[in-house]
Amino acid sequence: MNRTKLFLLINLLVIVTLACGTGVSKSTPDNQATIDAAVAGTGTAQAANQATIDAAVQATTVAQTEGQGAADQATDTAQADSQAAIDAAVQATGTAQADSQAAIDAAVQATSAAASTPVPAEEYTTMTEEELAALIDQAVTEAVAATEQYSTATTNAAADDAVTQEEVETLEIYVSGAEEAIAYADELISAYYSLYGELATETIEELNEIEQALDEIAAITTALNDTLQVINSSLEQGLELAEDTIAQLETAAQTAGDKAGAAQQQAQTWTTGHQAEVDNRLATVVAVQPNQVADNPQAAVQSALEFITAAQQATADNQISAAELANLAQLGANAGASLDASGNPQLQELSGKVNEITGLLARGDTSQALVGLNNFGNSLGGVPGIDIPSLPGGDGPSLPGGDGGPSRPAGDGPTLPGGGGSSRPGRGKP
């Protein structure tokens, strides 16, 4: 088969050769046409190549443009995301700072709202026993509330076993408010001891217990504040807080809260008992019966003057004892009965003044009692036909022509909180 194909190919070549030889003699080749055709073919090829190149360039440009746009868009997106993250961080920081400041402001507001305006010490001597007792009850209630505030705030702050500087700052405000409230309550109790400690003998021990509870709370509060200072110092140095430190903080807060609750119960017990004691004291002094009654107007006036003098002497030190009140009750009963029995209408009208003055002394209203003594003495001096004797030592009431009668001494009695003063009942007083 292969040989046959080869044979046929050779015959074909021979025929072509013969044909070519014959054509040379008959015509002349068109060389210029061939060249022109070649040039045209080359131009066409070049044009086609240029079109291909232009198309490639255009495609590349489009790809570059699209790629650059995508890159720019990606860059812009990344920058926007980065700025959004920065803005979010700034906003979060601002929110955290605002929250921290809000917590501090809330602590300041709560502390201020819980505290009343302290009464100046110089006003204590013008208060009645009942007024001062009510002020003590209010002050103890506020001290308890302030203690419970910092106890709760401390427990909440340490609940996650960590405390921040912002939380420390907030707790310090609560603690400071509690310290002030406790000190004020203790100051009022000291004033009560000085003024009425020897009169309110039935409930004074209950008041002692309240003061002891406040002293214990004050000691715990001081210890807790010291712990806060240690924590704050550690945080400023970037140190990690020890678990024991957090535990001490929680324990102190819990203990203070428990003590505060007990102090509140003691204060309520004392307030109720104190009011009952005052009422019983008043009922007792007005029920005293006379054991010596004068039989004439002059002797009745003398009996009344003895009562005035004894009252002046009893209140000269800004306080009155139970024994002094009992003596005045007896002298008052004698004076009132004597004035009633004097037969003199004007003296008989004055007999009721004695019981009023004795009642004021029994209620611890010394200032009003002294005003009553002054008016009573002046009224005695205005009764016609009555000889007012000069009392020994000039300690008697200033009668008509005098300087206005007795007044409550200022500075001769026991020193109030901040000074020496008389000893507190149950605290070493002989």
C-alpha cells in the first residue's frame, strides 16, 4: 500500500515539472503585483496585530481601573471601620467616665440627703430634754442609714472580687458621710449626759448601749477606710489586689451593717422607754403631797421663796438630778398648799404657778422653768402688804426693781462636747 502511494506521488511531481517548464516560455511573472500583495498582507496583519494590542491594552486598563477602584474602596472601608472603632472606643471611654461620675454624684447626693443640718452646740442648753432626746433619735437613725449605705455599696463593689479606683472613690464618699453622722450622734449623746444624765436615771444605761454600738461602728468604719486607702494605693501602682484585702473589705462592710441594725433597735427601745420615763417622772412630782403648810400669808410667801431659791440652786450647773427634783417637788407641794391656805386671794391665784414650774423641771425644760421662776418671784413681790425678806447671799429672785430675775447660767455648768464637762453616768462618775 505504501509503495503504491509513493509511486503515485513521483508521477505527480513529474507532471508538475513538465507543466512549469512549458509556462516559462509563454509568460512573464508579475513581480510588482506579488510585492503589492505581500505589502497589503503585511499591513493587514499589522493592523490586526495593532487591534489585538489595543484591545489588550484596553482590557488591561479596564482591569487596572476596576482593581484600583476595588482597592480604593477596600482602603476607604478599612479606614472607615478603623475610625468607627476609634469613635466607639472614645464613646465607650466617655460613657464609662460619665457612669463613674454619675456614681460619685449619686453617692454625694445620697450622703447629703441622709444627713440633716447639725445643731450648734451652744443651742443644746436651750433645748428641753425631750427635744434633745428626739434630736438624738434622729441623729442615730441617720448614722445607721449612712452606715448601711456604705455597707451595701461596699458589698456590691466587691461582689466580683475586684474593686476599681472609681468604686474606691465612691465608697470613700459614703464612708466619710457615715463618719460625720456617727460623730454627730455621739456629740448629742454627750450633751444629753451632761444636761440630763443625773435626771434620766431609768433609761441612761440604754443610752450607754447605743453609744457603745456607735463607737464599735466608728471603729469598723475607720478600719474599712484604712483598707480602702491600701486598695487605692495598690491600684495607683498597677498592682493586683490580694484576695485577703477584698475579703477584709467585705467582712468589715457586713459587720458594720449588722452593728447598725442593732444600734437602730437599741435607739427605738431607748426612745420609747425615755418618753415613758418622762411621763412617769411628771406624774410623780405633781402627785407629791405637802408635809408642811403655812398658816398665814407671810409664812406662805416664805415657803414660796424657799422653793424659788432651791430651784435656782438646782439649775445653777445647767442640770438637775433626780434627788434635786424630788426635793423641789416636796418644796413646791408645801408652797402651793401654803399659798392656797393663806387666805389672800392674790396669793391663792399664784399657787398653780408652783406646779407648772415643777412640771417644767420634771420634763427637762429648764429654760422655761427659769422664766416661770422669774415671773413667779415678781408676782409675789407685787402682792400688797407682803414683806419680801432679803434672802441670804443675794441668791433669791430679783423682785420688782431688780434686773429681771433668774436666767439659765451660761458657762457655769458642765462643759458640752469638746470640753472637759461632767463625767457621763455609768462611765466612772462617783
